[in-house]
Amino acid sequence: MHEYIQYKLHNGVFIVGIFIAATPNVYADCISDQTQCNIQCLSNYRDTACVSRCFSQAQNCIASQQTNNQSNRVEPTATNDLASPTYEQPSYEQPSYKHSSKNENRHESEYVSGLSSSCVRELWDSRFYNWLSFQNNCGQRIYLTFIDSRNQGSGSMHLASSASDNTGRSQAEITKMGSYSLFVCPEGYSPVDSITKQVVSRVNQSFICKHQ
């Protein structure tokens, strides 16, 4: 938009004319009012205040129109032609864990056969006061239960392969109590009566091994 002011000399007095190069009729009211003001000044051309008043009125009118036009103008909305990339959170399949329990395998392995007592060696261990000890020669971890005929020195122990442990009984005590009956089961099992399934409690008892 462009506007300019023209000063015209008429009978020794400058008459102010304002011309606007803009969209037609945008400032039509301002131009009309300024023209009427100039005509009044021509009737009294020596009134310089009239000329100034016409100029000020025209300026104020144009300024007001410009303010209205700017307030009504719809500013274009800036758009970004490049769409913002979208990111999808990768999904990870949660691993499934199967929690096994003793009950799941008991149908097949709740009971197993006992091991031969011949794979357990009896010795008088000089490292421990020559007490009676048992050594595991079964080639696997075992749970050993030993019961004497008078049930005075019965007990049990866990033995790793090739390991040994003592009973805490001397040779004199063993002679007095009588020999032990040994019940040998794989580690994780304990000896029970093969018929009643109750824990073994006497010598020479027929047994099987039950999962603990």
C-alpha cells in the first residue's frame, strides 16, 4: 500500500490533497471528507488553520482505516509441509516363565528305587577319634539313613560323591548297640517303607525312596 501528499497552490494558499494508491474504495470516505474540507478552505483561502485541519483530519482518517484493516486481516497459518515423524514404541514380547513345582513331576518320579548299601564304605576315621564314619562311593550325591537294632544311635546325613562323615560313635559303642542297617537314596529322596510309605524306623526294612 502506498500513499502520498500533494500540495496545490490556490490564490497564494497551499491546499492539501492526499492520494492513496491502494485497493479501490478502501479509503473512499477519507478522500471524500478531505475533498469537502478543501472546498471549505477555498472559500476562505487565507485561513491557514483550515488547511492544517484538513490535513490532520485526512491523516487521522487514514490511520484509523489502516488500524481497522490490520485488525481484520487474517494472518496465514504457518504450516510445516514436512510432517513430524512419528515413533512407535517397540513392543517386546514378555518371556513366559514356567514355574515348576515338585508336584508336576511326582507322577513319574515321586518314588524311585533305593541304592545298594554296598556303595557306602564303613571306616573308623582316625581324623575324628576313630569314630565310625560312612564314605559315599556311589558315584552320586546321596541321602543316607542309618538305624541300629536298638535305635540308640540312628541318624542320617547328606553325602557328596566320595565324601565321608562320622556318626560320633566309637567302636565300643557300636559293639554295644549292634550294627547299622543302611538305607541309601539319591539326593533329594528319603527312605520310606515300600508298603506303608511311612518313614523307615527299623532295621532290615524293605524300602523305596520318596521325593522330599
